[in-house]
Amino acid sequence: MKVLLLGATGMVGQGVLRECLLADDVTEVVALGRTPTGQQHPKTTRVYEYAEADGDPYYPIPRAENAAIYKQYQELADLTPGVHFVGRLGTYKYYNMDQVVGQALATFSKIAGKPRSECVGA
């Protein structure tokens, strides 16, 4: 499985990156973040986002034109097996962190075909 991880240097993204690198079925991770991840791993390709002087490029702005753009991406993803969007940047919505973690666990549970309780390590 190949993983595109948006927000790889955030609080949740760091943990997701670590788990992806440990997973035997993950063959490649493209990690997008605002700062270096500190991870050196043969599975990883790093891409950095650079802030601009105007606006805040990290959060989606809830406008009709942005929803239409996201819908186009989602339609393409629906046609591509193995593509899942999770989190603020992935679903183009603002979430609280508990919602992001819950969404990530639910999506992984669906992908892994396991109950959510079995997807959480001790």
C-alpha cells in the first residue's frame, strides 16, 4: 500500500507516519508537512509546504468554490481503489483533534477490515 500523508509534522500526523513506517504492508509514504519530519527511512519521500505572506494556507476556507474543488478530488478518489482522504487537509474541512483521530481510526478500521478496538495499540 502507498500512503500520501498530509500534515505529517502535526500532532496526529507524526504518529500516523510512525505507524506507516512500521507497517509491513505499507511500501511507500509521501509525507507532506510544514517542517522536516526528522524521519529517515527508505519508504519515505518528503515534501514541504512553505507559508506565504498572505493568508493561512493550512486550513480550508469553507466556500462553495472550495467545496466544488474538493468534490472533484473525491470523485476521482472514488474511482481509484485504495485512495482515502482523512483529516483537515485530506477532507478539506476543519476538525477538532478528537474528530481527526476518530476519523483516522474509523478509516483505518475499514481499510484493515478489523474492529476499531483492534486497531488501537496499547
